[in-house]
Amino acid sequence: YTFAPVADINAVDGVASYLWDFGDGTTSTAATPSHTYTNTGNYNIRLTITTNSGCTATVYYPDGVKTGTPVSVDFTADKFSVCASDGVQFTAIAPGADEYLWDFGDGSTSDLQNPIHIFEDTGFVNIRLTALNNRCPSDLIKPRYIHVDPPIARFSYSVDCDNKLLVNFRDSSIVDPLLGNITYSWTFGGSVPGTSNAQNPSFTFAELGSQKVTLTVTNGPLCSFTYEGEILLTDEKASFTSSKRVVCKDEEFTLTATPPNPANIKFYEWTVGPNLPVLDTSLSFKARLAEGGLYDVMLVIIDTNFCRDTLVAAGYMEVVGPDPDFGPDARGTCPNVLFNFTDKTVSTAPITKWTWEYGDGTVRDYTAPPFNHRYQNTGVFGVRLTVTDNRGCKDSKFIEDTVIVTSPTAGFLADTVFCPGVPLNYTDTSIGRNLTYLWNLGNGATSTDANPTNIFPVGDAQYNVS
């Protein structure tokens, strides 16, 4: 047997060396060694590592490797054609084996030496036995070794959700009509038991809770199969609580379903206010609501029988908090001029704190008006107002391009010597944003145009223009 171990090491400073002891007198210093055992036996495995900083650690596995010799494998069964309800006794014949693994060909296995098995499928099945000697495996497969005759009784059921004591049963047994007549015999438990010979009966139980159901199926003159099942009838009602009934806008709260028997609930479907329904499997659900107001909460529980119960709590959650709003007293201002803002917040509770972010890197907290600020530089500034009420609820509003701070420079061009009686054009060369103009043209005329025209009266004269 060739053993090729892989070390699993967590060393923050790295591994400098390895020392493997394979338990048979041989060692290795390789990180991933390979070693072949030539004799049978049990071998203890030891690994010692040394890290780059000189620390050592050792791991030890007693009987980490077992080597054995193949054994001769055979087995027998006490019958080769059986009804599915009959157990088959298997006997292993494997001298020297110390472990056994059976595969019965129907998805079932066993590690007993001589198991008794009841098959879960019909028809011919292949039987496989793996016998081990000190972990050395030998196996034998006998194809089509056992023939299993039906029936195998099985059933499913659905509960009438309008009457949760009424159950509709559906037979899903494995049968073969070619083998003969098929009969069904049902027994229903409870304080008022009942029976039925229908293939797919319905039965109304006397009470909720765990109920035993037995189905016996016969198929032909030789074979029958009895299956005993248990069903759970419930009538769960939706109910819930909230960690808070009054919350701030966008504050997280937790809704918790409180059914009498949570183990009977398969799914919870929550609808909180305008939010979309959310299907969950846990009792608790976290939610947020962005806007103020009263909100309905709806919980739908789906039990293990897929019956639903709905609870709608109208106006269950109240979301409070201020609705911030503000406006500047003017559209623009000049540098170093005190500029005022007006709070227009609507709130059902007193505001205790105003936080203004003026857009130029300045943030100020206020407990009362007035709210004003001097901008040092020109530019266009967006402003954010955050308000907090006496319940601790807060909200904010941001207005882009709230304030325009400019520092205009006036200038113009025109001919300084000009003939009277002819229009003289002025060309604006001012610097600034969103400029307005007031010209004094020197002869009593004024203009608000950017580039006005003026006619001076006849006669030599000098005029001051601004």
C-alpha cells in the first residue's frame, strides 16, 4: 500500500523543515512524501515541523495507516424470491474479514456482518458485499441475485385548508396488476378511528394533532405490505409583535412571528407598508420604512401542510420624523457677505438640532435660528440641512447649486472721440456670472442692456460714462 499524505499546516512564519515518521522504521523530510508499506499491520503516523523562527509542532495519529491482505469473499441469502415485506437474511462468507459493507441494490446499505434486509424496491436487484481485512477491501457482486415481488405500500396526503380535519389520501404504492388482484385497507387513528378500502380515500379526523394512518396493500394471492405513517394536523394562526411600534424614518425594526407552535410553520410571508412581500423561513424579519405615516403590516404563515393563515394589522407601524426643507434668502451673494438661510422644515415634534453643510467645507450645528454664513470664495455651492427632533429622529435635504457667490468686475470698450448725432456702440467686457447692468451714459441717458447704444447731442463736449 502506498501512502501519500498531505500536511495541513497554519504557520504564520512559514515551515522550514518536515519530519515524517511512518511507523515502520522509515522517515522522510519531504513536504509531500510517498511511502509504500510492504508488510501488513497497523502503523502510527507522526509529523514534526519546524518553522522559520525555530518553533516546532508535532501531530500524531495512532493506527493512522492499516494494511491488510485481500480475503476471499462470498455470501448467501436464505431466500431468493421474496415479497417486499419479507426480510432476507444475508450471511457473509469472508474468513479473515473484520469489516463489512453491503449494498442491496435498492439504495440501502449495511455494515453488519449478517444483516436482515427488507427491500424498498421491486424486481431483480444486484447484491454487493465488500469485506475488509485491516482496511484492505475485497468485494463480490451477484447480479440479479434476489427477486422482490410487490406490493410496497406508500401514500401521500393533502389537508383541506378550509377544513383542517379533512385529509385527502393518495396511494403511491408499487404494485403489478399482472400478479393478481390489488386491494387496499386503510386504518385511521384518533379518538374516533375509521377505515376504508378505497384506493384514494378521504377521512375527517376527530381532532387536530398527530394521527396514525396504516395502509395495507395486497397484490395477488401471495404478497401484502403494511405501511404505518403519521400525519400532523394543525390549525396555526398568524400573530406577531414588533420591537418598536413607533420608529423614525429609515430606522430598522424587527417583526417577530408568534405562532403557538413555530415548528409547524414552514414559511412566513411579510408585507410591510408599500414594500413588496418577502418570503422567509425564520420567525424574525427586519424592515425599514422611508417615509412618515401609518403603515399596515401583513403576515401570512404557511404551515407544514401548506395551509395559509393571514393577519393584517392596519396602521400597525407609525413612522415619525421631520420633513426637512429650506431656502436661501437670495439666489446669490458676494464674498464675505453674511448670507441668510430660512428653515422651512415641517415636524410634529420640536426640532432640537440643525446641522448645516454649506458646501464650502463648513459644517455647523445650531440649536436655534438664525442660520447664516459668509462664503470666502466665489463659486456655486450645494447646501445640505439635517434636522433632528426631540425624539432623536433625523432627516436631511440637499439642494444642488443653492448659492452662487460671485465677485463681478465691470469693464467696457467704446470710441473715446466720436462725432455727435451718430450712434455710439458700447461693448461690455465685464467678468462675472449672471450679470445685470446699469449704464450711466453721461448725457442723462441710462441703459440696462449688456451692450447699449447712445447718441450724443450736437456740439463739442466731454462726458463721463460708467
